[in-house]
Amino acid sequence: MPETELNDEQLVLRAQQGNLTAYEQLVRRHQQGLYAFIYRMVQNPADAEELCQQAFVRAWQKLAGFKGRSSFKTWLYQIAINLTLNFRTRTRKTEELSELQPADPATEPEADYHRRQQEELVQQALLQLPPDQRTALVLKVYENLSYNEIARLMGRSVRAVDSLLVRARTRLKTLLEPARQRGLL
């Protein structure tokens, strides 16, 4: 059966046996989502690309030790979370603004501008959250993971994840309130 028709578990087994094509399929399958997740955490396209690549290299290096207790995606995101948190701790640099993206021709320029402005306000507010709150919130909202999955990824209890999410949402609401009052959100 071709690699494109296999599920992650089957691809992992083949990759653990040295099948590079199977691992390449895993990379193709998860790279877009992983990059988006990391980008939301670091807000810099070059850093996100580098961290994404590092996550896949680290996953390949440690693949023999992957026991399948969680999904490959969960395991891969755990690697990415660790790399991202270590990166943010090391760098503590001023964040660059989001890279300009071309406008969608199907939208009105004014509506597109307002949508981008709102996205930028939310992203800047996210960056002001403590790393553990930001991680939990991004995993829940953008990656649509369950509380159990987030707890496994972050090495926390489900109750701790719930608490992180409550605090993150409360803080985010406070951070965005001035923009709401000005009619920007």
C-alpha cells in the first residue's frame, strides 16, 4: 500500500523500520499545522520555520523510542512545545510584526484590512500571556485539542489545564478590552 494511503500509526511503524519515504509522508501530513502552531507561539516566520524543521529532525532522531502511547501528532507537538518554550526563554527578543500576506481578491479591501487588524490585535495580546497560558490556549483554540490531549502535551493534569485556560481567557479579555471599546474588535 502506498504511504499516502496509510494512517499515522502505520507510517510511524514503517519509518521506525528505516523507511524514509514513510517519514517524509508524516512530515508532509503535519508540517502545515505544526508550522501554524509554532508561528502562533513565536510570531516570526523565520523562527517558526526553523523551529518546525528542528521539531521534525528531533522527531526523526527519537522515533525509535516512540511507543505509540499517544498519537504521533501529540508526540510531535510535545517536541515542538518544548523547542518553542526553550527558544522563547533563550531569545526574549522584541517580536516582529506579522509578515504581510497578500489580500484575498474575493474580499473587499476595507474588510480585509479590518480582519488583519483584528488578527494582529489578538496575536499581540496572545504574546502578552505567560507561556504556559498561551500554549494551552493556542492548543485549545487553534489546534482544537481536548483537555486530555493538552494535559498530556503539557505534562499537566486536566484540572491544571482548565485553570490555565480560564486564566488565559480572562487575561486575553482584559488585554483586548481597550480595542473593543475603540470598536476595533
